[in-house]
Amino acid sequence: MRGLLPVFRRELAGYFNTPVALVFIVIFLFLAGIFTFQIGEFYEAGQADLVRFFTFHPWLYLFLIPAVSMRVWAEERKTGTIELLLTLPVSLSAAVVGKFLAAWAFTALALALTFPLWVTVNYLGDPDNGVILAGYLGSLLMAGAFLAIGSCISAATKSQVIAFIVTVVLCLLFMLAGFRPVQAFVSGWLPLEALQVLAGFSFLARFESISKGVLDLRDVLFFASIIGVFVAATGVVVSMKKAV
Amino acid sequence: MISIQNISKRYGSSSGILAVDGISLEVGPGEVLGFLGPNGAGKSTTMKMVTGFLTPTSGTARVCGHDVVDDPVSVKASIGYLPEGAPNYPDMTPWSFLDFIAQVRGFSGAEKRRRIDSVVEKVQLRGVLRQPIDTLSKGFKRRVGLAQAMLHEPPVLILDEPTDGLDPNQKHEVRNVIRALASHPDRDQAGRAVVLSTHILEEVDAVCTRAVIIAKGKVLVDGTPAQLRAMSKYHNAVTITVVSPAGPGGEPASVAGELASIKWVGEIEDQGVRHVAPSAAGPGGPRQTCTLVPKGGRPLLAEVTSLCKARGWAVETIGVETGRLDDVFRDLTTRARSEGGAS
């Protein structure tokens, strides 16, 4: 993994060299606020917890994460800097992992900036901070899974627009895998076992239990393995497509 | 230092384009190798394989003893590479970019600062260090690319079209940098090996000690620029201009006709007659100019001057050509193309 740290630092700094970081963070915080207070009716519910806040994260991520992940490799390929990066004494895995971790750290920062909400519920009432911590952890894991999928798609194209759209669609499929209309749609021609496996891929179902404070090891492992598989796939796609 | 062994690259499936077709080359320390060829000849692909960016379809390359297929990271560590078009991160400043490169190359602290300082001095980037690369002129961007390639003082430098798209002054500066790199080794006494690709032939004369012409993925010629020039039909050709030439009997004569009698003259290119009015610079009258192309590149000058003396001609200018590189280039590469087309 030689060169991982410099790649990670350069990537992370790269978000802040452009308005990307500022725009992303402001919009993320703004939308998180709208969803929690307006649509989630945070005050009206009169409960000192962040369930209403976390419930909307999958939907927020669906559009915001692909906007971060789309540039990860597509931009390198477009500007030709991929040739520079991959002829430096950096292993391919270090480049892939370094870039992914930088994107993940960036979204973690955006997520961390929602801390005033945590301060608020602690001021207003007496929430279970363990549940809230589990919620943050689940949210971070889900963001990582979305990012891993997005960086893999980004590696396959030079066009950031294509990367964005394909990532949104793919992430939506993952989210809704266990959703009743999707299940009903495929139930006609899939055996029951396959249906259950498909339902098991549902980000929504798994995130819901985490955000309610049920930190099941299986759910954590699920998101971790989605991240692992797609980061590895990113490496394969980068080495396959770099010549074109 | 660089040993390319029968390297080939086919893009896509087995029926894809064969971009490089079994190239073998050795480049030693102190050599500046000019890699020439028409666009699409396989220059960039070869360089991308030697630098470990692309994996060869067959064959391999060794750089400083490391095999690029088995140990690409060691090869990358001993090479400084300027990819075609000198790509760099537009949002970074030259300073942060070089800082990143230095970190990746494993430098830190005072050593890192010293390296960045010295390379910034070498390519004269001092004034623009804190400006985003995006806002720099093409010449500065190229220098950032060169600085990045030279930062770790590598034993091997590979530069893909280092002067492409620059104005004449910038070209001149970049060539000076390259020449300085090859002749003043920073690290070892043996000097470093430099490979640069170009399709500007004057560049070969300006910086290279050796030139390799490739076309259709194959090496056509490998020699010094002088050897290459000797392959030109204009090697040792004499171009002469005579003022109001007269024949043996004093009558107006044809220079081309008279000179044709010289033994080793092959072809004569008669450039015709030019009339000049008398002036302070010299007498007026017709000037005849022609170029004598020798058979087999033999020297003609002695015989031409003795004939002129015998005829009593006033010679205005006379010159011997060493050969035209672009002629050799065109000749070889178009021949390769037509042969390829016939097969």
C-alpha cells in the first residue's frame, strides 16, 4: 500500500481546492435540516431522539453521494492525470483505496457537522446517546457503501454525468431491493430463496434497524463487504480501462 | 539502463490494433535518445509500457535492473516520466503538486523541501508557485510537468513530446533543461538515460545523441543524428550559385550542364536563373543556382571548385549539405506505410 497516505491527503485537499466541498456541505446540512424539521416534524413529535434525522439519510445520500463519487476516477481519466498517478511509485490498490478513503472522510466530515442536532436533543431532553451513535455509524457505513459503488462506476467512464446517473440508479436499486413493489415485481419469476437474498441486499431495511439503535453485526458486515467488494471492483475496472 | 526486449502491445482483443510490434532497444547512461515517428507509430504506447502504465501484450522492459512486468513499483521509482501533454491537477498550485509528488516519492521534512527548492530553481517556477496550475501558461504548465519528473533526480527520464505545442522560446528553454539534465548528472558519474519522443526533427539535432525512427510499431533506423543524415540523398550535396557563367569559349553557359560532367554527380536540381541589378553589393547579371546530388554520398566540393576555377566563374555562394533529416524521415516512414498497405 505504498503511497496511500499522500494520495489520501491530496484527494481530501482536492475537495477543498474547489467549491465542491463548500457546496456539498452546505446543501447536505440544509437538506438534512429540512428533512428533519419540516418533513420529519422533529419538534411536533416531542421525542428526544434522532430517528427522524436518520430516516431521511438514505434519500439524501442517493443524490448527494453520487455527486461526490462521480469525479473520483472519471476526472482523472478525462484530464489524463491517471497516467501521471499510475506511473508514480504507488501501487494500484493504494491509489484506489486512498481515493475511496478520502471521499469517505469527506462525507464523514459533512456528517460530523450535523453535531448541533445532537447537542439540541441533549439540551431538550435525555436521549439514548448509544442509539444516536449507532445511527451515525450506520449512516457512515451506508455512505461508504454508496461511495464504493459510485467510485467503481466512476472508474468505468470519462464522463462525470454518466457516472452520476448510473450511480444514482444503481444505488436506488440497492436501496429498494427489499421494498414491496420491487419484490412484487420480481416475485413472479424468481424463486423464494432468491427473493430473500435480494431482500437481504436492501440498504433501507438494514439501515433502518441500525438507525433505531439495533447494531447487528450482520448489518455492519453487510455494509463493510459491499464496500470491500466495490472497492476491489474499482481496482479491476481502473486497470482494465486505463488504456482506453 | 533501459532494456526493451521484444515488446509488443495489441489493443483490445486478439484482432485489435497492433500498436507496437516487437520493439527491442537498449539505452545506456549519458544517452539522449530521440524517439521519432509519425503520429500513431507507437511511440507513446512504447513509453507507456516502459513506465508501467500499460501492460505489454508480450515481451518486457527492464529499467535499472527491475522488470516492469514483475516489479512495476521499483521501475516507477527509478523513472521520471512526463506523459504526453504534461497532465497535472489543475486545481493544485505548483507547490502543493510538487509537495504531493515528493511525498509519493518518499521524501519528507528538510529533504523534501530541498528537493522541491532545487527543482523549482532548475525549471524556474519560483514566481508562480502559489498560483493554481489552471491559471498558468502552457510553458509554465510544461515546466511543472518537467519539475515533477525530475524531482527525485531519477537515473532514467522518459519525456513524451516535451516541447509539443510550445512557442519557439519555450521550446528553446525546455531543450536547455533537457540538455542540462543529461550532461550534468546530479547523482552518479555515469549520467542518466533520457528518452524523448518528438516529431520535430530539429529537436533531434538540438538535444539527442541518438535517434530511433519507428513506424507501424517497428524500429526502422537506430543511429546517431549524423548517421541518419548520411542516409539522406542530400548528404554531401553541393549547392552553388554562379554569377554570369561563361563556357570554355566565353559564350553564356549552363552551370548545370557543365557540372554534370563531374564524375560522381548523380542528379542535378537546376534552380534556374535569377537576374540581379548591379548594386554596391556586386555586379549585376544573371545568377544560376543548382544543387548537385552525389552518387553514393561521395564528396563533390573539391571537383566542383576546381571546375569553377578552370572556367573562371565568379561563385557567389557555395555550400555543402550534411543531409536533410526530414527527407530521411519522410522517406523511411512513407516507405514503411506503403509496404504495410501492400501486404
